[in-house]
Amino acid sequence: MNNDLLYKIALGLIPGIGDVLTKTIVSYCGGVENVFKQGKSRLMKIPGIGDVTAHSISSFKNFDRAEQELNFIEKHKIKTFFYLDKNYPTRLKDIQDAPCLLYYLGNADLNHEKIVAVVGTRKASEYGKYFTENLIEELQSTNALILSGLALGIDVCSHKAALKNNLPTVGVLGHGLDRIYPASHDKIAKQMINQGGILTEFMSGIIPDASNFPRRNRIVAGLCDVLVVVETGIKGGARITAEIANMYNKDIMALPGRVSDEHSQGCNYLIKQNKASVITCANDLLELMNWDLKLKNNTKTKQQTLPIDLCEEELKIISFIKQKTKAGIDDLSFELKMDSGNLSLKLLDLEFKNIIRTLPGKFYEMV
């Protein structure tokens, strides 16, 4: 039995104390195990501890739950990072409210040289998804670790793009490692464990309660070098993540959008308040971070920033052609369920906008 880890787990089971106070208590007591050996009167001398908290600590008996968690960790070969351990992620060490204990399944180094967090709304538009896919493809040569929250929308889009481009990717969860939420992301989570990982501060059995996600967001904000906000509402979770990142003095970038679009309002606000720099392509990020790397697409640099006035049908056409490299008009019509007349007009508009080009045989490719 790993008694040291048992006591570290038990710290998180004491009711009424958060990460900041826990660190103060451990410091005053001279170690984790010593916390559970102090009398109530001695504990009450620690700043920030009152009668109720001192009683909670001195009367703590729930070691069975801690032992249960320890068995779960050992059974599933979960890695743990305690804030005083050498292996604790260095980017989180100086953040006062960073989690005391992290649970991790994966093979990516959480001290990776470059970490880019990409976050956004669960109700991502085709434009937002296209931008995310394009950005991460352009970042392939940086070998950056792509960080997000494994949620619907922009989050899972960023993880999928990272896997596709052979970049390590880590998802930060708002629940324990005994489940994946949403359940539809179970398959991609398993892929991420082999090409990145999944990380959480929550023990097994903790469900994805709404109150957990702001806590999850502070890990995303703290663990990255730069946070990219693709789409978010004015009160969206991604905007909250950006506010936390700003408090941590992290670099923030946001994709501008139309003022009438609900899920661009948060991005536009961050830019207007000078809390985020504008991002239109990967080069913007490289320049901001002073990452002196040339973007490459096979043997030549190839970037494309889409105009923001494209309709949903045009974005679907672009995504399909980009996925297939080139696509015929019949395949486009069948897969996108568009009548040939409307499709031909959309294709012509995209040609005029210099986004796609016509090939012999009524095939199309990206410019």
C-alpha cells in the first residue's frame, strides 16, 4: 500500500478546504501525513482555519474511500501529480489555485515544449470548425501539444485535428477517469491516451456536474502557453477560460467574427478589451509567441484565411473538398444533399472568391 499517495488522496476528501487552503495547511504541518496527526487546537492556529475546518481535519476518518481510489489508480495504471512532487507540471507550479493532485492517463509530456490550448463553444459553426482544423494542420510543423476540454464543438474538433496531424493532444476533464463525457467521445479519448492523454483533478465516481467545468477550465488556462478562443458567447465557458488565462498572464488569441453572430460576441469582446490578440492563421500565433518556425505543407507553405461572410452550405462544400483533396460535383451533390443547380452556383461563388478551382471532369480542389 502506497501510504504517501493514500494521504495525498485523503487531503481531497476533507470537506470545506480548497486547493489554496490545503497548500497552506500542508506547509504549516510540515508534510501531508502530518496534517492528519494534528489536534484541533493546533490546527486552529493556522491562518484561514476556523473551528469547523479544524474539526473536519482532526476528526477525518474516511480513509476507506482514499484506499478505494488508490486501488482504482493502481488497477488502471493512472499517473498522479501532487503539487510538491518533482513531476508536477511546471506551468502549474506558480499558480496559487492549481489543483493539489492530478490524475492522468496518457503518454504525452505535460511539460511539453509548446502547448497550445484551443477552446470554444459546444455549438460550433462550420466556419469555426473549419478554422480549427486549418489552424492545427498549419501548426503541424511546430510539434505543439494541443490542449482542450474534450467537450462537444470546438474542443473535440481540435482533438480530432491534432490526432489527424500526428500532434500530441490532451483533454482536461470535468469528472473522474472512470467515465468519458459525453459518452460519444469514448473512442477518441482512447486514441488520445495513445497520442496524448486525458487529465483531471477529480477522483473516480465524480460525475460531470456543471460546477466542475469552471475548475476544469483553470487547468486548461494554466497548462498552456497560449490560449486560442475560436468561438464563444459573451458569457460562454471559453470566454471564462480566457478571463482565467488573462489572470494567469497567459497569451490569448481570439478569432474575430460578425457582430451579429452570438458565438463571435465573446471573441470580439476579448479583442476589444485588449485581452486577446487577433488570430486569422497559424502565422499570427507563431509571431505572437516568437516561435521561429516555417509552416510547411509538403514542400511549400500554404495558408488560407476564409472570409467570414461564407454561408453554411459554402463552408460544408469547403470542408468536404478539403477532406477529399479533390471532389467531383456528383459526390458533392450526393454527400451534401444539395441539388445540382444550387450547388453549381455555390461552387461558382467560391471560385470567384478564389477559394477553390475547377479541374477537368467537373472536379474541384482548394486553391
